[in-house]
Amino acid sequence: MRAARNLIPGTPRPNPLRTFRAQQNRNAKAPLPSMIELRSVTHAYGDRPVLHDLSLRLTERRIAILGGNGSGKSTFARLLNGLIVPTAGSVAVDGLDTRRDGRAVRQRVGFVFQNPDTQIVYPTVEEDLAFGLRARRLPKDEIARRVSAALERYGLDRYRHQPAHQMSGGEKQLLAIAGVLVLEPAHVVFDEPTTLLDLRNRRKVIELLRGLPQTVIVVTHDLDMVKDFDRALVLEDGRIVADGPPADAVPAYVARLG
Amino acid sequence: MLGLYLHRDSAIHRLPAGVKMGGLLLLTLVVLALPGGWGALAAGLAGAGVLVAAKLPAGRVLRELRSPVVMLTLLFGFQALLAGTGWEDTAIAVARFAALILLATLVTLTTRVMDMVELFERLFARLRPLGVNPAKMALMLALTIRFIPLLGDQVREVRMAQRARGVERNIAALFVPLLVKILTMADDLTAALEARGYDPADPGPEPGPHR
Amino acid sequence: MLSTRDLVLCALFAALLGGLGMAPPIPLGFLPVPVTAQTLGVMLAGTILGAKRGGLAALLFVLLVAAGLPLLAGGRGGIGVLMGPTGGFVLSWPLGAFVTGWLAERFATGANPLRLFAVSVAGGILMVYACGIPWLSLVAGLSLEKAAFGTLAFVPGDLIKAGVAAFAASAVRRAGVLPIHA
């Protein structure tokens, strides 16, 4: 709406506070103590336990979380950016506690969901990309710059003013991912990003993941996608049953499925 | 989202939405205040003038007007037949509103949906002292526009599924799955908004939602 | 204060009203007028979201109709329709949803379909007619009684809708997906 239109001309009117915030954000990218740590994490929905006493340090650049339906892997993913805080234990991202510093954690950890339809929140592509940046109160010219860069980088330029509704499923997922990456998080968690995609779009997303400079954590059933990852965790009934390089963990997972 | 907007290169189209809405409000008050048929005549003339100035096709405008005019005419005929006396007053009332509906339709046809939405957002900002949060209203309007086509698809999809099962006329069977779908969508959408840093406690930048 | 989830629910129900307008009306053999499900959406917004959020959802919808989106049954929209003879029936939806919700929060907090039916009738029919009929009478220059008489044809359809709304709301409540004070 007005947002989108105001974005384009972008007369720079620097606000010192906002510029400071923007710089802080940029610094957030710098690879400081890049690590997510779970300490004795237990989580339950009401009296239904989902995760049991997990303690882990996630430091690798590419990490896969494998597990069947109901294994707790989606809950696990949501713990990593503070969308869910554990019923017991704690999760820390680069030293920030998800319970105490939820907002700061969400700035560091981007999250991409399975279904792009419920992630795209604004009617047109350009406005949607600007959404998270506006929520973060970045200055207008900074928003315009980042949105334009993202449109170009993810091949969405020709859709700029188009309703998201008219895009294909793959393009929508690309937009959803772009909407997260435009925030320049230090870590990105993907919850089954390829499940709803056809083969061609699946390849596109995998390609995109491969090129990301961030730490990437992917919850998936897509075993093929994770074979060149640095580490794979297998969850079953809320417990880690295998942990290691995909060459070891994936066969272990497949064997358990059998 | 084009809506009912009909693009033409005209001065009327270029007028800000606020001016057009303000003008409509003013004219409505004048028409309702003027005695007898004068109001209807004034509004009718104004409408014809705007129609020409906006370079709109009369046929299309009349089509937009068809359903209220047909209804008004039917009611009027009904009234005249039954009552016999005093039908002149009814005729004047009908003519007045027909003219006002023409004017209102012209505003809609010459104003982009987004311009109107922006106007509403500016009005919400004025209502801040009454506890209205303009940033939240703006976000909800945007979300609604985004999700209307999606829910249109859902309604069609669920109806198709019901038809396949032969329960087409059972509207209850339409609504339960639809509601369950909406409520799960609400969960996902809430998580997605918050994952992207949306914080409802944030009062939003002053003065408008997007500045 | 509205939470993120509240904003999302209001927008989704407003969009549901729009989506229902896009679908062709459902023919019910024994009724003279086809049933558009939109007032059903108004009742559901009230019973499921409660007074504040339900009223807000319907308000968002009416604003977008006023903005020129063709969201009313038959692809109609714009300020002209709202100012027309039946405009009062649409303009009253926010109030109708609010009243339905207000009553539901007090008298129909459970899954009892009869209570849900009663509050849907009160908010979604009585309240809507209480605004729509005077409006019709004003615009069409009719006496109130005649305007009321003219709307009688819609009452059976609206009662059926209240029944469906009650049934659906009851099913959702029983499933425990969303308690009214969520």
C-alpha cells in the first residue's frame, strides 16, 4: 500500500537512532560466537510430552533434523528462534536466551515454514518483502535498498507489483524465503521447505540453501537434500536417536523407518 | 486488486480519494437537505457532469446501477399501486437516492482500491485518541486483501469436495472444514508474522502506519 | 490489546466473508431467493471470535467493500451499493457480528447448538434487520411496515443460515480448536 509506494523514491532522511539500529542489524551478521545451544530442554503441550531432556550444541554450518511425523522435529525447530519457549531447560542463540531475549533471538534466527501461503502476509510481492524490515523499524531508504536487492537476487523483480496470489507454489516459496533472508539473519531454520514443491522448484530451493552464507538448519523428510550437510540429527519420540555426519545418520534413520 | 475501478485518463480520476469522498459526503448532505425534487435534480446533474468529465462509458455505469435501480423501481411501483395517494413523495425519495447512488458509484469507479484503503488508514490515524491503533488496522486490511483470493479458493475447493461426495446442498458440511482450515491457517500465520519480527506491542511509528 | 493471533483471526474471517461472496450462491430448492452465505459468515464471526474480534472482522470487510472491491454476492461492491436500498443490511454487519459475539460470550459459551442458534438469530438476523429495514424505508421512501414486509422473503433463508452457523460453531467448539476467550 502506501508502504510500497513510499519505498521506491526513498529520499534519504537519516534518523540517527534508526541508522544506529540499522548498523546494529548489519553487525548481527558478523560471525561472532555462532552457536545454538540447548541445555536439558524438555517440552510438553499440556500433559503431552514432545521433547525429552535434549542437550546439544549446534555449531556446524549445515545441519539437518530428520524424523517421522510426531517425532517432535517441528517443535524442535520452533524452539530455535523462540517461537516456542521450552517448558524446562533453556535454548541460547549466540549467547542470547530465547526466553529472556526472544525479540533479539528472532532477529538473529530467520524461520521459513512449509507452506508459503501462510507466510506471505502482504498482497503484493514488494510490500511483503518490506514487511519484516518495517517491523524492525529500518529507515525507508534502507528498506527500499534491501527490497530491491532481494527482488533482483531471488529473481522476483518481474513480480514486484504483482499480487502474491497469482504466483506459482514454487515462486511463492521463493518469495517466503526471500522475505526471511532480506532480514539478514545469522541463522536460518527451514521447516520442511521442499515438501510442497515440485521437482524443479525443489531443486531451486536446494540450490538457494547451498549458497547461503548463514548457518542453516533444515527440518526435512528430503534425505537427498541433506546428503552434503555437515551434521544430521535424527529425532524419534522426542529423543535424539542418531547424531553425526549424514553418511552415518541417514542410513540409521532409514533403518529405523524399516 | 483492481476492484471495480475503471481506468481513464481524467481529472476526476486524478483527484485524491479524500477529495472525492469528502465531495460525496457534502453533496449527500446537500441533497438530503434540499426540499422536494431539487436535491435529486442537483445530484443528477452533478452525476451526469462527473460521468462526462471522467470519460466513463455510460453503459458500464448504468450496469453498476442496475440492481439498486430495478429494486427501487419495483418498490416504487408496488407502493404506488397499493397506496394510490402520496406517491409523489415516494417518487422524489427514489429519485434522490438513485442520483446519490449514481454519484457514489462514480466515486468507486474512478478511485483505486489502494487509494481508498490509504484514505481509511489516514482516517484511522486521526482516531488514535479513541484507542484505535492505525498500524494494526493497516496490517489487518493488508492481510484481508491478501487472504480473500485464498479463501475464495478454499470455499470453492471445499464445495467441490462436497459435491464429489454428493452432499452439495448441505451448507453445514461446507462450513465445518472451512472453519477448521481457517483456524489452523491462523496458527501458521501468527507464527510466520512473529518469526519475521512482528511485535503487536510495538505501537508503530508515528504518525501513519508506514512512514 | 489485540495480539498477533487476534489480528490474524480478524483478517481471516474478513477474508472468509469476501471468499463467500465470490462463490456462487447456494440454491435451496424450496426458497425463492438463493442463499448467499455471507450473513452466515457474520454469525460465525460473532460466535467463534466473540464481540470485539468478530465485529472488527466484519468492519474490515465492509471497509474493503466501500473501497471498491467487488466482494458482495454477485460481484457487487463500492459505496454505491452501500448507499443503495439494501446498503443498511451490509453496513449493519459489524454491529450484527458484535452483538452475536457479545451475546455468545454471555449466554452461549459452550457447544449447545440451541443457544448458539439463539444468539445467531439475535445478532445476525434481528440486529441486521433492525438496521437494514429503516435504511430501506428511508432510501425507497417506504413506510417501515412496508419495508419490513418486503424483507419477509429472506427470513426463512436467514433462519436456515442461523441453524447452520449454530451447527458449525458447535462443531468447532466441541473440537476445542478455539475457545471464545482465547
